[in-house]
Amino acid sequence: MKRKTGILALTALAVSALTCGIFFGCGSDLPDPPEVKDVAIAAADSSLYGKAGAMHRVTYTVPDGCTVSTSVQLGGEAATAENYTFRNDGYYFYTAGEYTVTVFAAKDGMLGQASATVSISAAGAFVDDVRIEAAAGETLGRTGSVHVVKYAAAAGSAVEVSFQKNGAETADAVYNSADSTVVFNSAGKYTVTVTATLGETEAEGTAEIEIAAPASPTVTVDASSKNVRENEQVALTASAVCPEGDVVLSERFEASYRRNGSSDYAAADAATFTLNGSAFTPLVSGEWQIAYKVRTVGGATGEATVAINCRPATVTLETLTAERHRIQTNQPTEIGYLAKGAVERYDVSFDTHGNGNVTAEQGEGTSVRITAAEADFFTVTVVYTHKTNRSTKVTVDIDVYSVENLTYAPVWGEDPFGGMPDDVLSSMGHMLYFDAQFCSYTVKAGTQPLPRYAFYEVTENNVTSSNRDKKDVSVLYGADENTDYPYVIVANYELNDAGGSFTVKMTLTDPVTGYSAVAYKTFNVLATTNVNATAAKRIQDFVTGHSEFFDMGDMDYNQLCSDCRQNMVLTKTGVIMQRSNPDWALRDGGKDDADFAAIAFAAPTQNCRLEFAFRLLGANPATGAVQLGVGLCTGSGDDTWAGFFNLRSENGKLAFTNDLDTKAQKEYLSGFEMPAAERGATLFVRIDRMASGSSAEYIVSVKTEENAAYEQLARWVYNASTAAKNPGAPVAAFRLTHRNAGGCYAIENVTASDYGE
């Protein structure tokens, strides 16, 4: 016998075999009907036995191999769906009364049965079997998907359904009581509570469900151009690909904006852009961000952005002439210029660069009205500033000089200071130059002595050293302030750490009319420090950075010793002007000689030439000495210097001697008359080395006029050699040395040529 425990599915099993004899005739050999025993009805919760709405289970025992079915009667009549239901392996009786559950067992054409009864009394409210299922065609546990709330409650109960999300009341669950459906609009853990009220009793049941957000759509956006100017239209392209089963519900473009350099984007003012469909036009410059935002039917959102840089609308400014404008003092003069482009987006102003003698204001149309209170050389800058992006400026310089009389006053060239760089090195001097035209002739600096009608002065000095003491800045006319070559000196030659700026004023007076013009130039002082390598590198960088002004040839800057740095002036056309007198004594541990330049070849050479111009600015005031050494280096080290040729003062004239006469055959080749050793004396020098067979010779040629032909002065012949310090060995470099505090002179136009073997 097999005992069955559980709920039988209700069937209308035909009791066609109730009497087997109808069809087959019964005999004593027919099997017995299967025996149904132990039929019992018990409540799943024993305390609720016999209560309407409570789950009851039917248990029984039948022989193995039987087919089992059940029937339910209420008060002797077949029960209906209004009276009871069968689910989850249990019976739920809703109507009060006596129920009979009959269990039928069929086997071998025979049918057995047995019954059990339960008396159901009317009960209070109850709620059972609360659950949440997906509606047909929907996805369980997804936001935006339709779900059905199911439950069991006593007949006649008033039912309320409420929701919580993550333990708190929520409006994200939208419930429709008419069909018991709910849509969850956001992800989270939801609890549904079903409350049933019957009479004066109340009961509730709950169920939980985890809702996940649907996958976001894949969103892209791009622009036809990401670098535009104001009022330039951009075409936007966008797309959204939704996860399977979802579609786009809404989409839109949004524009945000930040000024260049600001931290965060903010919603843009509608007056600052237009957005028609996918056509975007920025009306103000700055950084724009266009967001394409999408929402799907399932409640998922997606967003993509594209950044667009909008530059200010352009304006170009040009002068009407490249020439410097000439105006008369105290006479307001309008000077026009060209302005093209989106000028309406810019404000106009004028910058006089702090010149208190000049005023500038708006003239008629695109012009500036300029008034100068005195003769001056200056620049007025026209400034167009973007109205919303104030950092965007467009400028054009109006170069002007004012004179006392338009007819007879001097006329400045393009740069009255002759193109001189505006940065100088501390404790060093720089030659001052000018470029001006007079009513009767033209004077160019460096081609003739400075006329006395050009006058320099320092008008402002802001140069200080490490102890913050202000250092003197002087304009000198040669070593004794009597020569015709002005240069500016920063009196800081011991510390070499001066810094700051100073301004030089140049006044040019026409020698015939007496009318003047004035120009100013501000110079910045750069420290060199007392560390030799650092100073040499600073000087080298300075010269290289102003190669259009200075020509230093192949000078080896590492040969610049500290005392030399304090006694040198950079010139426009040459290497250096060496200055020395009691006010600027050499300062190198008591040494008399100071190397101020080395002109090196790529490799030692047998045949070469060195040329330079020597201009005497004055003998040493204390000793009357004048001496320049031209050293010969025959190797790579400091101990390979073979000796010097010397350009010196001797018996009132310049003389050319050789320290190594005793090692050579010497011959004077001409009766050239050397110039007197006095201020202004100029000598052009050429030293040729030529090797042939077992000898090497040096020929010195000189002249006093640049355009004249050289005349051979002297010749020295040495035995050919490869030994270091031997003048017969190949030359690796020439060295220029200031010897024995020997006067003040300029060394310019230095060139070195290597002719090889």
C-alpha cells in the first residue's frame, strides 16, 4: 500500500468503472477495488483549522499504481470557485459550511473512494500568498516593466496595496488598483504590503522584489567643427542605440558654456547662442559644451557631450604707412589706421606706454588724435579689446616722433638707437648708437664720430644689487669721457648681480636750425654672477640671442675671465671693447694679463688667417700703457700657448712685436708708418700663417683705412714642428689678451679663416 500525502488536483474523473458488470459482467475472479484509507484534512497552520481563507491540506493512502482524483462538495452540493480554490498544493475555503473532500483511486478498471469532512466557519480578515509577477510580455524586476500584484484575501474584504523602497515610502511605484498592476520607475529593493479589512478585523501580507535599472542606451554626439568663431554655425550629429526590448522615449540637445579659463560649465543664456534642430551657433566666445540627452521607455537615460571652442570674431589692424609719423609739438594730429572684421564686437582704447608728454584719443572714424607736449620719439598703440572676452586684444603700433618745427627739425630713422638690444649684462658696457637724418646730411652711428649735437643721459635708474643698494648707471664717452664713442656702464663690476632697468634719453639737435627731437629707450639689466662658467654662458646666450646685432665670430666664451668681464663693452660690429683705467682696474688675483677672447679652429691648422680692427680709445691714464696680446695656441690645453704677438705703445706710436723673436728669423717687409698711439688711432691687422716643407711663417699686414689695401709689416719664420708650445706647430686657436693694464681700446670685426693643409 502506498500512502499519499499532499493535495490532489481536482478532476472530473469518470466513474465509468463503478460497476464493472455493466460492460464485462462480474465474476468472482474480478479484482477488488483499490482501498482508499486515512483520508484527513488539516490546516497548514493548525491554529487556523476550519477558518475561512486558511490553507488546508488533504492527506490519504492508496495502493501503488493508482490514478487519484478528488471532488469537493459543500453541504451535499458540488462546490464552485466562489467557495474554494486549489493552489500551492492546498485548499482555500472561503465560504462557511461543511465541506466534503472525496479521494478517488482507480486501478485495473476498479474504483475505490473515501472522504473526509471539514467544517469551515466564517473567519476575520486575512491576507495570504502575496507575490509580484511580471505581466505578460514584460520583464520581471526591471524599471519601467509592468508587474502584477497577486494575493489571497477573505471574500468581502476591503483591500489596500502600498509600497516602500529601501525601507521608506516611495512614489517610484505607480500602482493601478483596477487591474492590480504596478510599474517601478527606479531601481531598488521594494516591499509591497497588502492590507485587508473585513468587518472589524484587519490582516496584512507582504512580498519583496529587487528592481534593477534597465541598461542605458549607447549615446554619441559630434560636431562638424570643434574650433569656430563667433556667429559660425556648427552641425550636430547624434545617435542613441537602446538595449534590446527598449526604445527612445525622448531626446534633446542642451548647451552649456564657460568663459575661457573658468572652472565649470553653466547653462547658457539663450541670448548667447541659437540651436535650431541640430544647427548650433555660438554668439559669444568661450568654451561650449553640447549635451545630447536620451530617455528610454524603460526609464534608462544616456548622455554624450561634445566640446566646441569658440574664438572671438576676428579684427585686423594695419597702419596706413610703414613710416614713422612726424608731428609738431602741441598740435593735435589725427593719424588714421585700417580696421577690418567684426569691429562692432570690440572696444577701442589707446596706450601711450606711460609717456606723460603724450595724449591719445579717438579721432574721426578709424583714427587716433595724438598730441605731444614736447619734442619726443614715441609709440601710441591702438588697442581693440573684445567686449566679452577681455583677454582678447588686437593691437597696432602708431610710431610717432614730435618736433618743434616740421620743416627743420631732425628726422629719426626706424630706430633712433640703431637697433640696440634692450637687455644688457651687469657690470658691462654697451655701445650706444643712433640713426637720424638732418636737413642737410645723414649721420649713421658707427660710421663717424658722434656729433656733439647728439646727447645721451640716464633719466631713470632702477638697477639694484643683492644688497638692494642702487647701482650707478652712467653714459660715458670713452675711458676718459673725452672720446667720441658713447657707451653705457652699470657700476656693479664686483658682485656682477645687478638687476632692474634704466632709461636713456637721447636728444638730437639740428646743428643748423637748433631744433631738436627726443627719443627714450629702456634697458633691462641681466646679472652674470662671479662664477666664470656661468657668466661666460650668460654672455654667449646674450650674444647668440642678438645675432642680428652682434657678430662674435668663433669666439670661445669659456675664455672670458672674471676680471675681463668687468672691463668689456659689447659693440655692434665687433667682439668687445676692452676698457681699463684706474677706475676699472683688472681684478683677477693680481694678475696683469686677462684673456678676453679665444678664437678657435675645429682642429689645429697649418694655414690660417686672423683679422681684426684695433681702435685706441685711450692709453692707461696712470701709466700711458697700451698693449693687446694675440696669443698662439698649438694644442688643446692651457699649457700649449706658444707666445704672443703684441700690439703696443712704443715711443709714442703703435708698434707690433713678437715674444718669440729669438726662435725665429724676423724680417720687416716695408717702411709702413705705424699711427701715433693716441685717442682715435685705428689699425686694421691681418696675421697669416703659412707652412711649407720644413718651415712655418707668420706674416703681419696692416692698414689704417678700412677700404685701403693691406701692407705687409713683418715676417717671422719658424722651423716646422708638432711639439706643444712651439710656434712652428699647427695653430689650434688665437687668444686675445689684455696685457699689463694696457689702455682702453675696441677690438672689432674679428674673423678667422682656416685654409687647411
